[in-house]
Amino acid sequence: MTQPYIAEFIGTAILLLLGMGVVANVNLKKTIGSGQTPWVLITSAWGFAVFVAVFITGQFSGAHLNPAVTIGLAVAGKFSWDLVVGYVLAQLLGAMAGSWLAYILYIDHYRATQDVDVVRSTFCTGPAIRNFKNNLFSEAIGTFMLVFGVLFIAGPSISVSGVTVENFGIGSLDALPVGILVWVIGMGLGGTTGYAINPARDLGPRLVHHLIPRKSKNSDWGYAWIPVIGPFIGGTMAGLLYLVVV
């Protein structure tokens, strides 16, 4: 855990295990949670999942757990560009591992669920109304709010792989504000696209969905670029605005 890339892998895996788990719980057939109030439950659980993942890994890696956060911090001069590629790769692999664990946990219920759209929705996001321009804007603005908020929450500097960068990430004491931030973004801005606001959170599980053995599935690769590019745009804009206003 003391290695930052391992911490990012573990933290993102925890995030996806808990976050994807709640979506599976309310959407799949014959689960205990099916028929509950999905949106309140889902947005709350994702916020709490962020809290848990950040609390566990924040002291070791800064708990970015999101390539858009990593890029936004780097643009704002709060994180070393030398570490960006390693962080993003660890986050993507962690997201794949966490979503695979959630799939294995609910595998009997995946087998009982025949609706391909419902199955895909437990892995990755999709738009309520398919309009790429507006979907991209939605992901960008949601991620902008996340990264801009994180830049004001970011904790004190620590050394990562011999590189010390001021306010490079989120310490464990700031896990709760970040969880609340993700929660309110989901409640207020998530209704259009399901608020991926994290390229690893969407792309990693989508890759796992593409690889799972099902006779009928559709990973919707035509839409998959939106929850990747949109968050990168939003994170970058948040970093640039931070440089202007602070």
C-alpha cells in the first residue's frame, strides 16, 4: 500500500466494487435490493464508496482514483506530470479489478437477468437521452465541479516516488468532503448521463463487460468516448480556472 500506484489500484478497485455493487443490487433480478429507490440509493452509495476508498488510500497516494482528477491537479500545478501515466494506468486496472469482483459477487443474478441494457448499466454509464453534444457537456460540467472542488479540499504535501508536490492529493481526513461532493454531483447533475465523471470508472468496467461470457451483450462502444473525453475536458478546465482565480 505504501507504493502510490498500488494504492491507486486498490482504491479504485474498492470504489468500483462498492459503486458497481449497489447498481447491480438495485437493477439485477432476484437481489435483496431490487425494487428499492434506485437513484437515491445509487448516488448515496457512490458518495460513500468514494469516502471509503479515499479514507483507505489517501495517505499513501493522495487518492485521486480518477484520471480526470489526476490531470486536473497536474494542470493546476498540484501534481507532478511525471507520475500521471502511472496513476492513470493504476486507476484503469483498479477499476477493471473492482468491477470484475462485483460481477463475480452477483454472478447468479447476472445469469438471471436477460435484459442486455440492464446488465450493461451495472457496469458503465449511458445517457437518458442520446445527444452526444449535450452528453459530453454533462460529463464535462460534472467533472469540472468534482475537480474544482477537490482542488480546494486537497491535503498537505507528501512524497510520492521521491517527488514532493504541494497539495498533490486528498488526505484521509478530507475523505468525507469528497464523498459528499460526489454525492451532490450525482443528485444534482447525474440525471442526464449517469455521471461517470471518471474515465477509469466507465472505461474499465466497460472493458470487463465486453469480456464477460454472455451470449447476448452490447457494450455500446459508440457512446464509450463520451465518459472518457468529457471528464478529461472538465478536469482540465477546472485546473486552468484554478490557476486563474487562486
